[in-house]
Amino acid sequence: MRLDRTELWLLASGVVLALGVFVLPNWLTFLLTIAFAKGLVVQGVVVQMRAGLVSFGQGLYYCIGGYTVGMGGQWLGVHDAFVLLALSMVAAAVVAMVLGLLLTRYREIFFAMLTLAFSMILYGVLAKSQSLGSTDGFNVHGITALGWTPGSSGKMFVYVLTCGIAAVAAVFLHRLSKSSVGYVCEAIRENEVRVEYLGASPRWTLYSTYVLAAAVSALGGGLTGMATGHVDPEMAYWTTSGEFVFIALLGGIGHVAAPFVAASLFSTVRTYAIQFVPHSWQMILGFVLLGIIIFLPKGLWSLFKRTRKAEARV
Amino acid sequence: MSQTPILESRSLHRTFGAVVAAKDINVAIHAGEVVGVIGSNGAGKTTFINMVTGFLPPSAGEIMFNGRSILGLAPRKITRMGMARSFQVAQLFPELTVLDNMLVALSIAESPLPSFLRPLRTPERVEKAEATLKEFGVAAFRDHQVTAVPQGTRKLVDIAMALIANPKMLLLDEPTSGVAVEEKFPLMDSVMEVVRRHGVTVLFVEHDMEIVARYVSRILAFYAGEVIADGPPDQVLDDAKVRELVVGHGHGGHGRARRSS
Amino acid sequence: MTTLLAILVDGSIYASWLFLVAAGLTVIYGVMRILNMAHGSFYAIGAYSAASLVGWWFTGVGGNPYVSYLLLVGAALVSGLVVGLVVEFALLRRMYGKDEILMVIITYALLLILEDAVKLVWGVDPYFTYQPYSLMGRSTFGGLTFAIYDLGLVGVSLAIGISLWLILNKTHKGKLLRAVIHDREVAVAMGVNVKAMFAVTFAVGATLGALAGALTAPAISVSPGIGVEVIVLAFAVVVVGGMGSIGGAAAGAVLVGLTRAMAVHLAPELELFVIYSVMSLVLAVRPQGLFGRTLVRKI
């Protein structure tokens, strides 16, 4: 497997950031851990956006990832970070394989609404589950790695782990975007009818992309659970998913590193905004979002401009 | 011609509410033929193409491709059996370059389940796509975004994308519509030359009688959902019914008027 | 038997509330093809306006308590119309014709802005305006006790539903509006002022949202976040019924309302689960909703 320039650059950034654990203050590594973990969830949103689908329910897989890590430790006695993350991905992929069968029949706002509804179902279930701590959720602790117990340096370990996973995921997603599937997804966004007439199944392509996006997002959820030491149903609430859509639009779909950069920016601004203008944070987000839509139409417009004529005139 | 027709429709019917768009269409097309489909707007030409390619289910009847029924198959399945089509309005991926459009078509033609990790742009694919673009004389536009390419070129790319899968049969839906008058003949010349070289059976819908007469070996004339004449060009174009209902009518005449002006 | 009655009554009350909340959303979608995420904010603004005005009436003025009902409605009408028109004029007018999914994102941005605007205007402490609620007292019926205010809500909801239906189907303006819904281009060609129609529709939709909030205010504690909660419920109702249809919203409200009441009485832990499950189920079987007519896609 040969690496191209972007891929080398992504891996190098991952290594440099991970080495930052020795010099960066704790608050910053924690902020970056959360940002990159969220960035992974956003990657899931972006992969679907490339294919023209906007998921307003990616929180579903974020939450599944987090809860799998939490429950694995609590009930299965699994504490190894790698095993837990693998379980998260599997759990998310299994759920996505089932829901994807239905979801890939829908496009546009129907897809958005249905993804939202599914994540709210999970929220509804978790919020009423006494044994899972209802709306308070529960704590995640005792993470180990291949037999090693990080103990008090747990947060630092999760940071390094997150940097590593984010870098590897970025390389993988970069490959994906340059692969046949990546281009076919773009082609589906621009002209689904033609893709069908070229002999491919848009639905199957979207299905596999959906499952993949779920697995990547679950990684983000699992890492967040480990980093914060806590999971709660709020992870599946629709406003959480809205945040992911926001970050995805902020970064755009042009570059594989964009979700991570956007998520870092988002987390940093939020940290300060909540401190200095506590009741204007969302308002800032709202105006920024409108600004992106109005002033950066190129990146966004192309996203949603599907060839209507194609459907009408075939 | 005693061998199995490459495409055959038997008693094909289609209604949209009270409108009859196809009525008892029985057509057999043999390998190597170049068939022109004429008829005024609403005569049922596009309905016929849409039924044959699986986009529109017929109300009744049977469609055979290479001796196999293709009734009820999805367009992609029919495409994979070797029937490709182009569109009246070029159906491309506007944000991609001309080359990438071709590469997407080629990659899908190679495998219905595109690869997740193998890059789209492999040297072999690029070479083949470039060769096809060259055949159509549009290689100069290789790195242009589709939105920045002239209409005639788009139509050619649209056809090139259909042809890159090496289909047995090619359906062209009004290949010269939307193309400037002086470009129509050059465009058709390059298309027909490539098509002949590849030995593809062609069926094309066209309003312009001069173009039809020049390139086809056989004409199907549609009127009100029915085939009212089927035969060699001179015979069909001289047919009294065809002259009355099709040629001196609607778009056929229109195309001529524009050409002479 | 008592449980069944309780389910029916609770279900009707909840259904009427859901219809109130969803009516504005479906009107706006039906005419403008905008799935308005900020609808919950209109609800919140109505609730806050009503709560602060009625609170002032009771504690500051000490006026006739029955006037408070007028104030509830008045607060909703004024706040809904003002905010609706401002939003339409300042933002949406520039966005018409954009993709539906992009409109969802634009109204999502609007929701974020309005959520904080509400906090800046009214603060983050909850408002309680129980007086109009308790003033009507309670009534016992079939061994069960109900707040008369809640039962009144059923009547108001019915009245609004019927008026909307009559306006759309029986008046000249309503018919013009239906022409716009049916085919915008033809309507423009016929000389219908679509721009004005849109402005009016959005203002009416926003006012309906504010009215729902104002009428709910006496029954709840008005606090940040109520809009965000309400919008997903309204989505569920509208999606179940078929987006853009008044009758559909009513049917969706009844279905979701009764299902939820059943869950609350029989299996309380499933309350939230059933609401969104109904939504997913309907979408899975009939994506256009129970009363919707548009097809999703062609291939």
C-alpha cells in the first residue's frame, strides 16, 4: 500500500499532534481529544453529504459508540480500549445494516427526517432505561490498553489514541474519496438517474456508504465516552446531530482534514463563547451558518444542487 | 434475417390515464442495423425508449433483448446486459471534469459494485477513457468541468459514456437536439463513425428528416403511440400516411425550417 | 374501563395540543415547501410573551383575571406576526427557490439564533403562569378528574382546524393559495402575487406556532429548551399525516396523541419510544404520510 502526499501529510500530523501530549497543557489535549472524536462523527456526516444525503441523526451512531464502550466495561467486563472500539464499530454497523435497508429508499428531507426519527427513538429508549441511568447516563472508567492500565494518565492515553485513530481514519477516508465508490457517490449526488443508467445501483452504493459512515461515527462516540468518562442519552438527541451537521458544513466536503479542523475550531470557540457570552453561543453558530450558506455558495450549493432536469426529462 | 433479433417488442402497450402513449408496438431489430425513429412530439418515441430501457414499465406486452425477456428489470440490469442509452438533454455529472465523467462510467462498466479502496484514476482507465474521448474528437476538453463545455461536446460526452461500456446496442435519444444547426452533421458524422467502428446496433430518435435519411438503414415512424410505418428510408419517407402525419408536422418541419433559414 | 377512558381523554387532549403545534408547520410546508426547523422557536416566543404578559397582569396590575385569556391570545398574535414577518422579510425572502434540504439547514440556523434571542430577552429562569389554568378549575367525569383548561384546548384546537380548512377550501384567497400550492408557475402566470402569499402564509404559520406556545404556557413551566423539544414532536405529527396537509396533521396528531396516551397509561417507559416509532413506521410504509400525495422519487 503506497501512500500519496496527502496521506503522508495526514499521518505526520497525527504523529506530531500525538507527540504534543508531552508539551501541551492538559486542558488543550482534552479539548483536542473531544474535537477529534467529534471530527470522526462529522466524517460520517460528510461521507453521506458527498453522496447528497444530509443526516440529521448521526448522533444515533455517536451514542451507540459511546454506550457500547460504557456498557462493555460495565456489563461485559471488557476494558480494553481497542476491543471496546471494535465492538462500537460492530454494533453501529449492525444497526446501520438494518436501518440502511429502509433509509436508502429516501432522499432529501425524507432522509433527514427519518434519520432524525431513528436517533430520537434511541434517545427515548435510553432516557427511560433505569438500569442505564435514564437521562443522567452513567460513567465509563477503567479503560486499559493491551493489558496496560494507564491509571492517572488515562486522559493522555485517550488523547494519543484519538490522534492515532483520527489519522488512520483520515487516510482511509481520503482513499475512499478518491476511490470508485467515492466518485460514484458524487455522481449520485449530481445525477442519480444517470448512475443507474450506467449500470450501477445507487441504492447499494448509498447503503454501503451509510454503514461505513455509521462505523466511523461510532468510533467518535466511543472515544468521547472514554475521554469524558461519561455517556448519556443527550448524545442521541437531535440537537447533537444538528451540531455535527453544522461542523460538517463549516468544514465543507472538499478535504478530508476539514472535519477535524472545523471540529477543533468549533470546540475552541465554544469554550470561550460559553465563558464570555454564555447566552449568545448558539446565536453565533446560527449567524455563522447563515454566513456560510450566503457567502460561500460554491462549496455548499453544489452539495444540494441535484439535477432536477434529469428526473423530469428522461 | 433469420437469426434472433437483438431487440424485440411484442404487443407493447402503455397508457397514462386516458392517454395512449404506446399501442401494440411490434418491432424487431437485428444486430448491425441502424434504425431511426421519427414522429412528432408526443407520438410515443421517448415512451418507447423508456420502456425498452426499463425506466417505464409497460402496461402490457413483452420486450426481448438478445432472446431474453427484460420485462421488469431495472435500468441498470438492462444496461449491464449490453443496452446503453444517451439522453435528449445530456445527462452528465456537472461538477466533475469530462475525464472523470468518463472514468465513472468506465469504472461502473467494469464492476457494478465499485471498489472502496482502489482509486478511480488508474492509468489503464485513464488511457481507455482518453482513447474514447479522442474517437469522439473531444479529448481537448478532458480536464474541463462539464459546466464549462459547449452543448455539442456535452452531447458527445454523453454518448461516449454510454459507449465506453462496449454495449451491443445503443439507443440515442435525439442526439442532435439542442445542438447548433451547423454542428448537427459534424456531430452525427463523428458519432456514426465511432458506432460503426465498434459494430454497435443503433436505434436513434431524431426530428430532423435529413439527418435520419442520411444515416439510417431503416425507419420506424410513430404516430399517436403506434408504429405507422417501418422500412427503408425512401420507402417510409415517401409513404403518404407518414408524409401527412409525421413529416409535414411539428418538429420534423421545424428542424427543416431552421436549417434553411 | 377507567384506564380506557383516561387514555381516550388524555389522548384527545394531547392530540389537540399536538395539532396546535403542528398546524403552523404544515401550513408553511404545504404552501412554501419549507420544513421550518425554527417553528419550535415561534412556539417558545409565544409562550414567553404570553407568560410574561399574563404574569404582569396578575402581579403588576391585578386586573380582572378573565382578561388574562385575551392577553394570552393577544400576546401570541402580536409576537407571532411580528417575528414571522421580520424573519420572512429579512431572511427567507432571499432564499426562496433553494433546495428543500438547504431550507432545512437555513431554518436550523434560524432556530439557533432565535433560541438564544429568547434567552437574551427573557433570561434563563422559568416563568410560571398557572393562573389562567387554575382559574377554570377541574371537573370530574367518569371517576376521573380533568382540568377544564385542557378540555378547552380540545375545543380551541378543533376551532382552529376547522377554520383553517374553511379558509383554504371555501374562500377566494384560500383557493388562490391552493393554486399556488398546486403549481407555482401557473399561479404566477395567472397573476397571483406569490411573494405576498408567501409572506402572509409564513406570518400565519408563525402566529399559529406562537398561539400554540401561548395556550400551553399556563400548563407548563416556560423555560429554555421548550422550542427544541416541541419541534421534533411537530415533525413527527406532520410527517405521519403527510407534510403540507391540514387534515393529515389532524390525523397525525390523533394517532400520535392516542398512541402516546396509551403508552403513558400502560407502559410509561415506552412513552418517547412509541412517538418516534409511529413516525418511522409510517414513513417506512407510506413515505408520503397518511394523507400526503407527492411521490418521493422516480427510480
